[in-house]
Amino acid sequence: MALATTRDMDHRMFGGVCAGIASEHRYPLAAVRAAVVALFVATAGLGGIAYLALWRVLPASVGGPRTAVAEPPAIDAVPAVDARPAAATTTSTPVSAEMQRLYGPVAGDLPLVSDKIQSIAQAAEFAFLQKMLASALAGSGKMMRPAIALLGGRLGDYDLGRLVPLAASVELLHTATLVHDDVIDEAETRRGEQTPNALFGNAASVMLGDYMFAHAADFIAQTDNPKVVRLFAQTLMRLASGELTQDITVFEYSEDVTRYLDRITGKTASLFGTSAEGGAMAAGAAPEAIEAMRLYGLRLGIAFQIVDDILDFTGDPEVMGKPVGSDLHGGTLTLPAILYMQQRSEDNPIKKAFEGVRRKANLDRAIREILDSTVIEESRATARQFGAQAREALAPLPPGEVRDTLDALVDYVLERQN
């Protein structure tokens, strides 16, 4: 029986919201509470605004005794199957040849994930919110994290009714963190497009990110798996911790590679790990397969971020949508800069710049010297080491298309140019 609840104040606000969401969608109440608590922790309380928005849209009672809420229709009623039936892809979104090549057996299901993400803009309560969401969600990129989640699902019961919300949640969570990153960095463009904060202002963009966090929590609850919800909550905290570590160490001089790896594990790799592990977990895969996917995702995510940090120096500014060395100019030390500092113990322009001495001139000099040195290739070698470890993690998985696709993704991550 559905829970008899509304958003009445006599439920208390927290319990009423959780119970209302659980009632409307038939989620486990404990899972909903865990996801909402994680949202509060990860956004340092800013999620409360999104929480209030959810509370507002739940039905209010009009007096008298409460009545049981009618049973809602099943969410994303897609049959649990071992192979994707033609009926599962009821979307007009085309699958590019590149996505088909990269993601093989799950490429055809990625449009379902895109549609799930876009549904939050279509269902937004007012036009301005729809406009902000449309801007933030435009250009979903390579969809690598959702694809990895679906590939993990192929190791067990490939139930799109659970895997599509999971894959959508990790991509939406990633997008929400980018919205908040751009507010913190005061970035006006990303990949050549105006950021939400440039279009709508910082305050509205913070609320937009929180709104997306809330929907990501709603999506993850649709897996109906408390272990997956807990994994999601832990990932939110690791993402927030990684971002906070980066923010509080801006223009802080350090040559510690271990510290750098810890930071990017929280900020980037943790979401890759959750995508991989969560997909296998939601599909009920064997414990050894779940652990293999967790290790694969974490190591691939570290390699991905190192390559990203290399491209900050070597990438085409027009393609990357940002100037060369923008991380260093923003006070963030990445692997190439750290290795360069280790080689330049004397007359180090980064140290001078971080001390406030002719900052721009010294950082421009450091970027030129980094590009003329061996540290870019040394950084690539480190990325290749983590890529090799990701491949090694796949050893317990059965041979086949899924494992081959995951293996090939390592090459793509290491060789990408944007």
C-alpha cells in the first residue's frame, strides 16, 4: 500500500518531503532520506533550497483525515531483459557513429538516458527555470559516465528501468558540479559556450545546481536499491570534498603529487568509479564483477583527469573553449605544473607568481617552459600507468563485448585531444 501522506506541516518538513517523494514514486523511505541527507551534506546546506522546491510541489491536504495516495504508474516501464529489445528505445534521438564505436552494446540505449535528463527541463514549473535548465543541459558531450554505468549493468540483469535512472543521475550530478564550478571560478564560458552564471547570474546558478542535485538524488532513488543510494551519497561527499580541497588550496604552493592524486580522485575519479560500480551493483552482478568495475572506474577516472590537465597546456584554445594554462592562471596546480616545479627548485616562476610577484608574467613564463620541457610526456606516462591499472582491473570480468568495450575506452581516454 502507498504511504498515506501529503506535504502538511504536521509531518514536519523533512519527514514530509521524504515521505511524499517515497509515496508518489513508491521508493523505499530510507533510501529517499539517505539521498536527501547526502544532498544537504554535499552542498553545504544549499540543497535546502532545492529541497523546499520539492516540498512545494508535493500535494497539500485540504483538511480532514488523510487518505491513501493512489498507486502511481510504474516509472520508466521498460522490461528487464538480457539484450535490448527494439521496443526499449522509444526515442527519436539519433546515435552517432562515434558513440556506436565507443560504447558498442549500450550505445543504442544512451538516447534513453539523454531523454531522462532532458525530462527535468520539460517538467520545470516555470519558464525561467526551463530556460536555465535548457542552457545547462545543452550539449551532453560524450556521455562516457552513463555509458560506463550501462556497461556495468551488462554484467548482470540488464534492467533499463533501473539502469537508465542510474546513468542519468551520474551525468546530471556531473553537470550540476560543473554549474557550481563555473560560479566558483567566475567562468564566463565553457567549451566555447556561455555558462549559466554568465547568462543568469551567480545566485540563480547556485540554485540551478542545487535543483539538479535534487533531481539526481530522485533519479538514483528510482534504482530501488539502498546500496546504490548509499554509494551515491558517499560520492556526493567525495565530490564536495575534492572541490573544497581545490578551492581552499588556490595559489597554495605544493610539490606533492600524492596530494594532487587524492584531490582528483575525489573531484573526478569518484564519479567514474560510481558509474562503473553502481551499474554493476544495480544489475545484481557478482561481487567480484562489482569490485572490478569499481577499481576500473577509479583508475580510468584518474587517467581521464590527468589527460584533461595535460590538455589545459597542449589543447587548442578554440576547441577547449579556454585559454592555454587556465588552471595555472587560476591558481590550481596540476600534474604538469607540479613536475615542473620539482625540476625547477631554483628561479621558479610559479613560486614567484603564487607569492604575488608579477603574477601574470611569471605564470606565462612557466607555461612556456612547461611546454618546452619533458613534463608533458612525464605526465602522459603517469596517465598511461593508471590506464594500464584500469585494464588490469578488468581481468575478473568474462571475455566478451562488454569487456572489450571497456578496454577500448582506456585507449580513447589516453589518446583524446579535447
